Amino acid sequence: MARVFNFSAGPAILPEEVLRQAREELLNWRGSGLCVAEMSHRDQEFVSIAEQAEADLRALLAIPDSYRVLFLQGGASSQFAMVPMNLLRGGDQADYLNTGSWSKKAIAEAKRFCAVEIAASTEDARFTRAPTQRELNLSSEAAYVHYTPNETIEGVEFPFVPETVDIPLAADMSSTLLSRPIEVSRYGVIYAGAQKNLGLAGLTLVIVREDLIGRPLAGTPAMFDYKTHADAGSMYNTPPTYAWYLAGLVFQWLRCRGGLAAMATINERKAGALYAAIDTSGFYANPVEPACRSRMNVPFTLADPGLDQKFLTEAKAADLVTLEGHRSVGGMRASIYNAMPEEGVRALIAFMQEFERRYG
Amino acid sequence: MARVFNFSAGPAILPEEVLRQAREELLNWRGSGLCVAEMSHRDQEFVSIAEQAEADLRALLAIPDSYRVLFLQGGASSQFAMVPMNLLRGGDQADYLNTGSWSKKAIAEAKRFCAVEIAASTEDARFTRAPTQRELNLSSEAAYVHYTPNETIEGVEFPFVPETVDIPLAADMSSTLLSRPIEVSRYGVIYAGAQKNLGLAGLTLVIVREDLIGRPLAGTPAMFDYKTHADAGSMYNTPPTYAWYLAGLVFQWLRCRGGLAAMATINERKAGALYAAIDTSGFYANPVEPACRSRMNVPFTLADPGLDQKFLTEAKAADLVTLEGHRSVGGMRASIYNAMPEEGVRALIAFMQEFERRYG
């Protein structure tokens, strides 16, 4: 059996070229006689891999010198605590935008550490849109503002970057980072689990403005203090070396394909075609306001939920896998990260149309 | 160039059979059309991989049902905080044995959370031995006792398990877990970074007695609460799936080789031969008391430190790599974990003897 098209929301599809290179190098990285996973993180060979990965990421995102890039562990769920622990900086209040399942998790965790003010919520609209800038009720007392630019489960994406004036903006970019260019200087801290657009689960990227580092909350474990990792070049303890290496391969793959502007064009084309297929059918539906639809995660429902299981079974038989929606919302979800080729989206659309023709 | 013998202390050598299987399955795990790293952690295929890994680990270590096995992130350095955060349970004091560099790190971190009493220290002996049971000055007020059964940097291993009566014993087994059978019921919590005997850096194993779970310190992040992970089968958030899979391959490899009793015999033979070569030479030396010498990490010095660089260069030319001692102690260190074949130790000994013949 050949490779399939994998629409998993994360861990997610990896570029086949990257997997082939990893396989080629698995037992012997460039004549070293070692798998990268076997190298000491202090060895010059691994250090060069690590530095190249950071340089490539900085080039892809045009990260200003005043920002540190940290290669950490623990996922976005750890950042839900690390953001307040590091960004409160003497304050006791933070603003959060409540726009979906991942916002809610970030909010619940932040409440352990400070007063959380909900500066906007789209829960009344069942998370089918993002708030507008004018709807944001930001407080000048907030130590920072936190939001989730792309809600992986609901498939809602902000069409703008919230303006917070001088208050640092913290963004959980797990399911959108590297899908298109961003202006890093608009943010205080950006974080992302790697298992969507960056590589292996177990690596967490943090891009943080230097002046926000170094005033952790009392009782912060060393491993949750950004300064610990910034001072040590992300090698305070053993980093997830193999995941770091694989992220580096993904960054090189992105640069070879023309960088993030080129990816944005492809991603818009993929998402546009899939949403068009949904909207023009009488059988599939997506509830999200068109301007706020995610380019990475496309949830959709069938007119008859009784057909869901048949849809999944036949899709799998057609080599289109992991299309079930998140258990909290049901229906289907197609995640179409950078590594999903346009051919995969076309195959999904063709399958959907044929399924509708037969059962719709 | 072929594979080399890699004596790195961690990340460390992996069994070649495991790497070959990983390579074979990299683009297509058992006909799934997916790399394991691309599977959703909620998918039945990954769940079966995860469950099999835990079952194999439980079989290898004969883990009682009253213990939970957690597949976490963050390394031993995160456990340095998680142990006090979870095991203090209303107490404000813990006993620590100070036996080397890793003990010292655990102690420094624990001081953020409680009063640390040093129940024994071998610092006066420059960490060249373990304390005896009679030297332990344990307090009945301690919430737990923490020690490091094998000090990776100094090459010191406890020849006994400290008796703490009813006080839970916490052990950083990063560089010894799976090297030989242990009696899990002697411990309250055992933890280990995976990058020595278990697989990839980025996975951290925790084996914890059930009754110690569920009373975290106020202000403990959800991700640092053992209960979070125990309740969710280590899938509260996305676990490091590829590292979990690879650890499973290592566990199967160990079972195929006869389990931990068989490994202990091989490991004693490897360490015995290497220490004998050191002791019978007039050129190499190891300062550790013979009864306390590590079976996993063998530090040694050359009679003339001016020859260190030449030793390393010529060793590398002979395909014997990563032999430099830790920067804090200098000299050489040969880490000879499970995955190091006896042939590798024989090759190192032959090289050492030839080097001594030429330069000694």
C-alpha cells in the first residue's frame, strides 16, 4: 500500500520529501556514522544542525534580532502556564479573547495565576466567527493580551491581528505558524506545538521579545522560565534533538518551495477550492463566517449525520484518512497544512462530490 | 562510512536493529500509508502502539498494578520540580542525597518549593563513592527522600537501594533505568529521561505509586500535576508520539534479548572488562570506589592530560566517538548503555591498550 492523504489535525501530515530525507539519513547522518538522535546535543555536529534550523526559521519569518527563538518541550498546554508565569511581570490581570476550544483551555490555565478578563467572546455565536477589533474590550491594566489566531477545532481564523497598543500580545499559533507570512513585531510572544506545520509532536517553538524575558512569577519552575532557556540557547537540559532536526528539514523544505508567501498562495488556493466545494453543494456545510474561515482546518457537516460513518469508511478506502471531526463538535474536519499537496485536496473534493452524487 | 561505536552519555547510542526497523517503517507503518509521527494520538493505530509500549515496559520491570506509568515531556529537569510539587502533599521538607552533579541540580530546583535537608553528601570525597545506608541521616519529617541511583557525570552508582521505612523514595533513574532489574515497589516515584537507555530525547518516563498522585502544591501548572497525565492516560495534550513509538521498539528489543536480567549480565560483563582494563594499566585511572562504580558511565583519565586531545582524535579515527568527559570533570567518559554491543567495548579496550603502548 502506498502513502495516503492524511487530514489529521495534529500530529499531522509531514512533507514526503522530508520523510524521505530523514529515512536516508536515519542510520548515518552525512557520514557521521550516527543517527541525529544519537548525537550529544553538545556535539558540534548537532549544534550546527540546531543553529541552521534557527537561522532558517528566522529567515522564513523575518524574525527581528530583538526576539529570541526557543526550542522547548511540553506543547501549547505548557505555554498556557508559561505565558502568565513569564508575562505577568508584577501584574495580576490579563486579557483573553475567547474564540474556541483552545482559547478556553488557555483561559482555564491562566486563571491559576492571575485574574483573567475576557476582552471578547464569540461563544454566543457558537464560535463561528472571530470578534472584530471594535468588539475588543481591552483593559489598560492587563499585563498582556492572549488570543488564538486559528482555532484548530472550530476552524475559525482571525482575519486581522488585534491592535493592543503598548500591551504585549501573546498568540497560540500552533495550527497556523508558517502557513503564511506574519509580522512578528506585532507580538510579544508567539508559540506553537510542532505537530501541525513544523514537524514532530514533542517540540514547542516559542518566539519571544527579549524585554519580556527575566521576570518570572515566584514559584516558577526553572523549566517554565523563558530566561532559563534563552540564556542556554535552548540547551539548559537535553532538548528534543530529533524533533529539532526534523523541524530544520521542514524549514529547508519551505525555503526551497519559495518561503511563506509562496505557501500562503498555495494554502489559499487549497482552502478556497475546498470551501467552494462545500458552499456549492447542497449536502455539505460549514458554519463559519466566510471572512473568518480557517485556511488550515476545514470542518464540515453532512446533511445527514447518519451518513458520517459511511463517509469515513469510504474515504479511508479511497486513501483519504483522519477526516473525523473533533469529538467535541462532530462531523468532519479536513486539516490541510503546508504538507498537504494540492493533489490531496483535489482528491478529497472529487471524493466528496462522488459521495454526494451517490447518497445525497 | 559505516556506523560507529558511540559512547555519548546522552542522547546516546540506539540499538541498530531498532533504527533499522524505524527506517523500514518510516514512510509507511504496517500498511497504514503513514509515518507513526503523522498519526493522530487519538487514532486506534497509535493508541495500540502506545498501549503495547506500556505493556512491554510493565513486563520488563514487573511494575505492580498500583503504579501508574506516565509518558511525559520535559526531561529529568522538569521532574526536579514535579517531584516536590506532587510529593510534598502538605509537607514542607524533603530529604535529598547529594552524590554528584545531577543530585545537585535536583536539590537546587527543589529549594524553590520546600526546605531541603541533605541527608547525606559525598561531596567531601569529590563524589567518588555513594554513601552507605548507615550514613543516611533521614528525618521522619521529610515528605519524601530523593536520590540519584546512577550519577551520569561522576560515574557513581549506588550498590543498594536506600531504606526509608514509610517515606516515599524518589529516584532519578535517567541513566540506569532498564539496565538491570529493579524492585519498583521500593520506590514512590521513578523517573528517567529517555535519551540514554529508552530512546529519543524529549520523552520522559515517570513510574509513580497511585496514592502519591492528586495533591499538588498550590500554583502547580496543570502540565506539572501527575494527576493531569494519570487521568488522561498521558494524552491530556499531544504526547511526543514518535518518541513513544521508538521507546516501544526499544522495549520489544529488550524483551527479545531476554529482558533485564539478561541485560544486567551483559552490562556487568561490559563494565567489568572496561574497569579491569583501566585498573590493570598504569596509564588510565578511575577514581571511584570499586563497589560504587557505574555500570553505565565509565569516566577515566589519562596519566598525561596533555594526551587527551590526541586520544580523542585517534579514537574517532578508529570509529570510537564521543569519549570526551563532561566539561565539569574533564578526562574521558565511556557510556556503555544497553545499546552498546560488547564488540564496541572490546574495540575501545583494544584501542586504549594500543594507545598506551604507543604513548604511555
